[in-house]
Amino acid sequence: MEEISSFLIKIRTTTNSFLSQYEPLLLLITPLLVLFFTFNLQSFFNFVQDKGLKPTLIGFFMTSIKFIPGVNNHIEAEKQKVVDKLQSGSKSKRDGWMTELPKAGLGGGVIEKLRDEKGNDVVWQGKCSGTVYIGGSESEGHFSVINEAYTMFSHTNPLHQDVFQSVVRFEGEVVAMTAALLGSKEKACGGEICGNMTSGGTESILLAVKSSRDYMKTKKGITKPEMIIPESAHSAYDKAAQYFNIKLWRVPVNKEYQADVKAIRRFINKNTILIVGSAPGFPHGIIDPIEELGELALSFGVCLHVDLCLGGFVLPFARKLGYPIPPFDFSVEGVTSISVDVHKYGLAPKGTSVVLYRNHTIRKVLSVLCTCLCCSWTLVFGLIKRM
């Protein structure tokens, strides 16, 4: 103990002797400056890690150039010119819009007003790809079925399942039939595929992402979730990342514009909860290598969501007709969830989608209330039976 005490005294004496040549104020400020520098350096590296080196350098250059005298003023002046040009010489489309409740009710005239305004809409038949998926007249054929179904069920509230029992049945049937198209009848799927209807593809993706986050928190204890998606993936994943506080990595596609499996692998870490593939993706109409993504998801123990919003009611029938369609549904073991839009090639009215989960364990962490009108379910029910 005496040797240790003597050694410590010697160290103290040497240190005090060395520091005595510096001013006390400098000795006080130096550690603070080091901490400040270290904190900013760490923040810089974190920013580069999140955004990438190239975007960081470009952003730094664009910010720095604005400090040159006159440059920022010139940029703001040019921006204002564009704004002034857009606002000048054109009458606002909102002129004449009602901004308050009328003093007297419109009565039956409201229907005539609706017809008049609708007459100003663009003629869309055969001209709006990706907007309306049902052809023909708006008052005949398939549209007449839609209109009648809306009339029958427009008043229903799916929250009250004991009152509107038909709603419960129709949702269950549509979910089951959609699941059957996407592999639920195969033994490899485990026989537990479940899901619910939503108001559209974005909501289906949001719910799939949230359920994946909650499931992985329960399974692996992940509290700082991250997900990895190709650059070709839908913008709904960006919304989901913001809503549910998930770090998002967008990975470049390969030369064939497919999800790059090797690139996705490089981004997987201990906080990864989800990877994503599309069949097909919206920008290019190309099917991602779902089978390879499934193997990757299984090897790392993460979730895999497949966006079938566009191809869900096309690919199963194309495969049945003998076209060489690669595996894309729950027949791929690593797939944990699928989103499919019934209001596209399922030909239901806008506002109808389905989200499916591989098993009840994934599904049960998410409490979801049905938001779709029952008429959508009756339409797709009849459509699938006819197919």
C-alpha cells in the first residue's frame, strides 16, 4: 500500500509541475473545447452515415456558397420571380367556392349542383392509367353495381359489429379469398394467414410496417428500429418511417431496376426490423427477387413485406395461365406480410385494400379498426368468384 501511495504522490507531483506552466483559464477552457469538438465531430459522422457522403458534401457546398456576398439575395430574388409569375395573370380556381354554411339550405338543388360541377371534370375513360381501373360508362355495367352497393351500405358503421353483422362477414370473406390467391392454401404457409381491409395501399403498408416494428420489439427487444427498402419502393414507407419513428435506408436498385439483395444485406444490422420488395414496383413495373429477399430475411431473422398493391390481382392469374412468374407471395417462406389493393385490378371502388400477415403472432400486436365501406367487399367478392 505504501508503494502505491508513493507512486500516486509522484504522479500528482509530476502532473502539477507539468501543468503549472499553463494559465488556469486555459486549463479550464481546453477540456470544454475538446468536448465541443468531439460532439460536433460525432454529429457530423452520424449525419454522413444517415445521408451518405455525396449528399453531405453537396449540402455543405450549397450552404457555404450562400455565404458569398450577394449570392443568397440573388437566389431569393429568382425564387420570388417564379412565385410572382405563377400568381400573376391567372384567376384562382377557388373563386366562387363556398367558405361558410349557407343561410338557407340547398334542398334538392344540391344534386343539380353536383351534376354541374362534375361536368367540369376531365374525361378520363381510357386516358388515366393508374387513376381509375374500371372502364366503361359511369352509370352502366360495373359502375351500376358499385352505385347500388354504396346505396345499400353507405350508412353502415363497421365499428358496431353486433349491428352490422354483414360487414363482418364480407370483410372476412374478402380477406380469406385474397389470402387464398396469395398462397394461404399451401402447407408451407402454416395455415395461419390473416389480415384485414384498409382504405388503400398506403394504409396497408403503414399497418404492415407498424406491425413489423411492434413484432420485432416483442421478439428481439429492438427499441431503435430500422428498415431497408429499394429506391423503387413506394413513398408510403417514408410516411411510415416518420409516423412510427423508424430509421429508413433507401438502397439503389441493380442494373435491371430490381431490389439489390447484396446491397440490402450490407445495410442489415442488429436494429433492422424489416426489408421490402415489390411485385411489381410502381416506377418500372418490374418484380423484385422476392425469393432471394425471403432467404435473406430468414437468415437474419427480420420481417419481409411484399408490396403487391399493383400486382396482387394480376400475378396469380398470370401464373395460372402459364406465364413464368417468379415466386412472390406467402409461398416464399421469409414473407411475413403482404399488401394488395382491391381497388386496382380487383375492380372495387377507390378506397379498398387488404393487408395480410403470415400468422396470428405478427397480426396480434396490431389493433386495427376496419375503415372501408362494405360495398367494396361485396364487389370484390363477386368479382373473384367470376374470375
